[in-house]
Amino acid sequence: MNPLLNLHSNAAVPDPPDPADAASRRALVRELRSHVPPRRFAHSLGVALESVELARLWGVDQDRAWLAGLLHDCAKGIVTERQVETCDALGVALDAETRAAPPVVHAFLGAYLARVVYGVRDEAVLRAISLHTVGGPGMTTLDKIVYLSDSTESGRDFPGVGALRDESRRSLDGALRLCVEAQLRRLAMKGAAAHPGTARLARDLGVSLA
């Protein structure tokens, strides 16, 4: 059984990691590797590296970006079908729209796990993890970097990813618009509504929901 499923809501929180310290980084990487599948682990390393590069370009603390990028998918060690019940067991609040969209639950559960399993106390890092799937209004530069890096890390290969990477180096908001527009098109093809967080992000960016 995945040890993450044995957590309880009053579990002891470990000491906070120091992403500026090489030994602390190695320990975090080892811990993450023990909890997520190999492909997810490789993706997480890619997002951490991409987040650092974008942080360098856009003047954000690179250690914070690395930490948020590394742990953004830390809940993916729990299968999607069990994430809602795990949130309920641990007291992680989910609104009705999020409960109805299981693929995005890992972001909210991940912010909780980043704190109780990996010891992250930095609220900016936890917020970036929680927003990396659906986004939201008033996103910080760090939030935007992690959101984008999830799509633009070097292991991603889909039509338009090169243009998206290039735009992320020119304009974070421009790249966000491309991401949100693509997501809305996919949802429209499925006849599905946008998550409220994505709808608010779209309005922030001037992207039409029609």
C-alpha cells in the first residue's frame, strides 16, 4: 500500500526543507522518488528545472521556484480515484466543482502533502502548487511560472509546445493566454464547463469564455 494513504490529519509535520542546501535538495528528491511513479518523478524534475529557468528570467526566487516545481505533482502517488476520499480523510477542503473534476484534485491535495510530508511552510510555494492545474485570479509570478512549467518542461512534446516555451520567455501572461485558450478549446470539444478557477483566470487575462 502507498504509505501516503496511511497519513492522518494530525500527523507530525517534518522540519522545513532548505532548497538552497544541496543535502536538503537531495533528501527531498529521494523522498519524492519513493512516493510517485518513475514517469511522474521525471516530469517533476523537469518542471523544477523549467521553473528555475523561468524564475531566473522573471526575477523570482529560484529556490522557491525549484521547490514548488519539484513538488507540484507530489499527490500523484495516490491514484486519481482515491484522491477525493483521501482529501476527505485528511480534512482537505474541496468545493463541489473540484470534486466533480477528479483530474485537478491532486493540486489541492498536493499542497497539503507538501506541508505534512515534505515539511514545506512557505505559503507562496504551497499556493503555487495548489494553483498549478486550474489557476485562479490574481496569480503571482511564481504561481504563473509553475503553472506554465507543467506544460513547457523539456519532456513535454505536443503540437505548439515550442511556441508556448518561446512565449513564456517573452511574456508570462501571453503564455498563460495560450494555455488557457487551449484548455477552454479542449473543454468545449468535450462539452464540459471550465473550473471556476480557470474561468476567473481567463477573465483576468481577457480570454473569452464563449
